[in-house]
Amino acid sequence: METWVVATSLIFIYLLVTLGVAVVANRHMSVNLEDFLLCGRGTGFVVLYLTVVATFHSAFAFLGSGGFFYTHGIGFWAAGAWTVLVGAITYVVGTRIWALGKTFGYITPADMLADFYESEAVRVAIALFSVLFTILYIQVQALALGYIVEVASDGRISFEVGVFVMLAVAAVHLAIGGLRAVYWTDVMQGVWMYVAVWAGALVLSFELFGGPLELWRAVASERPDLLTLPGPEGLFTPGIWVGMVITLSFGIVLQPHMMIRYYTAVDGRTLKLLGATTPIYLMTLYIPAALVGLGGALVLPDLAQADRIFPELLFSFAPPWLTGLILAGAAAAAMSTLDSILHANMTVLTRDVYQRYLVRDASQRHYVRVGQGIVLALLGLAYWLALQESALLVSIINLSGSGALQLLPAIIGVCFPGGRSLSKAGVLAGLAAGVATLWWSLLLNPNPMGVHGGLWGLAANFAVALAVSRVTAGPSTETVERVHGEVERFVYGDGKATAE
């Protein structure tokens, strides 16, 4: 049987399975907003772990990182410290976000920030940020799905048709099953993706070079520029890779689809364990990604789109059955993040906009139906974005993470008691300054002085937020004591000086 038949068939079997999971999840779902949006705040470690890592490592890891190694060489490992930092952020910040969400019933990031800063303007600004910058993440997943289906079918299914079919399945899957369906499929996708990346990379390295060590020697001999800093195109200056560490850690963690996952944990201990173990999965996935990208640079040096290197190598050199399984795993990787982002945007628009400002006192079923409609509307937006010309997938992720990074000053003010709190005016002014600087440093004058644009935006944000907060009123004493008091109780216990 031809490779394209096997690969395409397995992808569509996978799609049918995801729809089946959604139907089963729907039967277990209560008709209330908290169950539909947060899976009832009862997610245990195994499910939470696999949904977090599957959401982090999607098309970004499966396709984008291989393309980045292909183009810029080993410098991507210099930025790999972000995988460790993600665990530390989860352990320290994620647990505090969980504690506040559990106590005060927060569902979205805007709930927490608007409550502490006592401002509906902050709620609106955070909601707009949440949707605006995660839309870029939707584009990444949609592009990846189109690449995968087009390559898997050997061009018989066009990029446009492939994107539409995959997005439609993701939207229907989420609309039927809510976050429960997302989590259940992420368990399968998280395992499948990890095994598929390693299996594909090892098979290709042995098939083409005789093994990973021989591949490395070949790269050192034929393309030594790929093993140096700042890389073949001079990208990885210290300012860039430090910026990528910050952007790909804080910037991704602070996106709504990740922060909402913190709210869903069954307890704080689960999040601490998650923070301690997440880096193991995140770090080790970049070893096979490097094998694919570096080896591909020797085998297919003139590839027009670097992000396609993994599926192109599989289709050309791997057995049909393995190619089908791995490409289906790649589709699962992209879907695991796509449905999470669709869910996050649906949550923000339903909770922070529709329920807050348009229809306040409708039934729980009404809000669930509105959320389902928003998912379908986002499908059209995602499809349009996928058809636009774009840079490397990792570059889009960088822009998305740089935008979400601008929430950091406001979140620090909520989660870390001590000192004078930022004011609502300071938060809003800082966000405006950060976005303006980000626009300048990423789009008009990329990476000024060799420093990542996300860091310029964050520096401007902190400076303006602190300056404005010095001359404007902060949150009331009652609110500060209520919120910061809960953080202190969680971290130290009931007045005890030892951490939980």
C-alpha cells in the first residue's frame, strides 16, 4: 500500500477517535459553566501533566523546532533553558494562581486581575490581550495541520482543504465535549507525540546516517556552522537567546490556555508535582528535534519551507506504516494545542465579555451554548489566518509569547505580597507601553542592539507601570489584605513560618 494512503488513513482514523471521545465526554459533563470551562476543578496529576506538556509541545515542537534547527542550527538549544524555567514558574506562580482561583472562584486570568486591581478596564484590557496574542498561536497550529495533511496525502489533499477539515474537527470536538474532551484526548496525544518524535528521529538517523552519532559527525564535517553560535544567520546573540528563554517560559505560561489549566488542578500539591516534573518531558523532546533539523539540513538542503522538514523526511525515507503513525502523531500534537487555545478564547469571550457585559443573568445552559457558538466563529478566523503568508512557526510563537509576557508585572503584583502594589492606572499604562515597544522592537526595528524584542517590551512595561503607580491610587487595603492574605495562607499556612 502506498505511503500516502496509509498516512492519510491513519490521520482520519485519529480524527474519528477524537470525535468519539468528545461524545463520551459530553455524556459525563454537567450543564454548568464551571464544568464546561474548567472540568469541575478536579483534574489529577496524570491528566494535568499530559495535557500541559501536550499543549506546550505542539506544532511548535513537532514541526517548528525542527525547522529552526534546520535554519539556525544548534543555537535553539541555547534557548532551551526555558524548559526548566517553565517548571519553576509552575511550582512558584502556578500554585498561587490555583489557590486564588479555588478560593475566589476565578475562571479566567482577567477574573483574578480585575478583582485585585478593582477595575473593569483592567478586565477588558486583559481579555483583549488574551484573545489577540493567542490568535497567533491558533495560526501556528492551523498552518501545521495544513502542512501535515498536504504532505501526508502527497499533495492529493490541498493545504486549504486539509486546514479546513482539521479545524472543523477541532471545533466540533470542543463544542461537544468542553474542556473534559480536550483533557481526555490530550492524555493520548501527549504520549503519542513524545513516542512519535523519538521514533521518527531515530529511524531517520539510522536510515540516513547510520545512527545519531554518525549524524552528528556528518554535520560537524559538512555544516559546522550549524553547531556554532550565533548560528549560520547570526540570530542567536546572547540578547536573543536570553530573550527567548524569558519569552518561551513566562510568555507561554501567562497565556490564558495555560493559566486556566492551573485553575483546574484538584489541589496545590498536584501543581507542585507538575512543576517539578514538567521539564523532563519538555527538555528531552528537543533531542530528536535537533536530529531531524540538523540531519535534514544535509539531506534536503534546498527545502523551500523549513518547517516541513520532518514530514518531508518521513515521506521520503521512512516505511509507510511508520510515516503514517508519526504524521498522525504530528496532527495530534497540533490538535492538542489548537483545541486548548480555542477553549481559552471561548472562555475569555464567554466569561469576560458576553456574561459580564451583554447578558448577565441567563441560565448556565445558555452560556454553554454561547461558548459553543464562539468556538465555531473562531474556526472561521483560524482558517483565514492559516491562509496568510507567515514566517517560521517558532517566530510566530515568539511574537505570541512576547505579547503574553506583558501580563507579568500585573501578575507579580497579585501573586507576591510585599511592597506597594501596582495601581490599575499603572497596569494599564504599562500594558500600553509594553505593546507599543513590542511593536517597535519586533516589527519596525527587529531586536534592537541584538536584544530580543520581548525584553524591550517587558522593560518598558515595568518602568511605566511602576512610575504611574507611584502617583496613582492602588487597590484598597481590604482587597490587598484579602488577596495577599490568601496567598500567604497558602504558602505559609495559618501564620506559620514554614512553606507548605
